[in-house]
Amino acid sequence: MYPGSNALIYSADKGGNEIDHLYLLEERGKTTDLTPGENNKVSFFKWSEDKKSMFYISNVRDPKYFDVYKMNIGEWIPTLFYENKYGLNVDDISDDEKNTGHIQNHHDQ
């Protein structure tokens, strides 16, 4: 459920294509794809501290990297919050939304 509502936000793919999107399931049963697109993968990240927005990660801008987007509840319009230019994984966002923590994966070759 998203804060202050009986609606539900969930993640699912279509027909096993492994391309997850975020969906809004309203109390009356209507479902809306909040993150439409053909090949972009999406995953819920966290709620904002004030519970008025959610953050999610998506590779819609560049299939190689997952950026962080912010979406206000009720408006459902995404804004780019963090552009991932270096292949880092965002681990956390500060409560005041001014800082992000990152993890860099190292692979042995």
C-alpha cells in the first residue's frame, strides 16, 4: 500500500518477459502502469521521508545503467533524481534528499 491510501503499488512483468514495471492498483480494482515503456526495467527503491513521493530505479535513459527517479503520489510524473553516469549502484538517499550513497561492484577478470 502506498502511504495514506488503500491503493497498492506493485512490480510485475508481462508474460514472463522479465521487464518489470511499477503498477498502481486502486481500491476499486483499476490498474495503471506507472512506468510504461517497451524495454525499460523498473524497481521500487524507497518512499521519501515525508511519504509524499516514491523513488524507483530504471534503465529507461540508458539500458546499461539504472538511474533513480522520483515520483510524487497522485501526480505520477517521474523526474530524474540521480543520473547514473558511472555504473554505480545507489544504496541509499538521505532523508533530506541532498545526498546519495553508492556501491561500486568490482568483478575479477
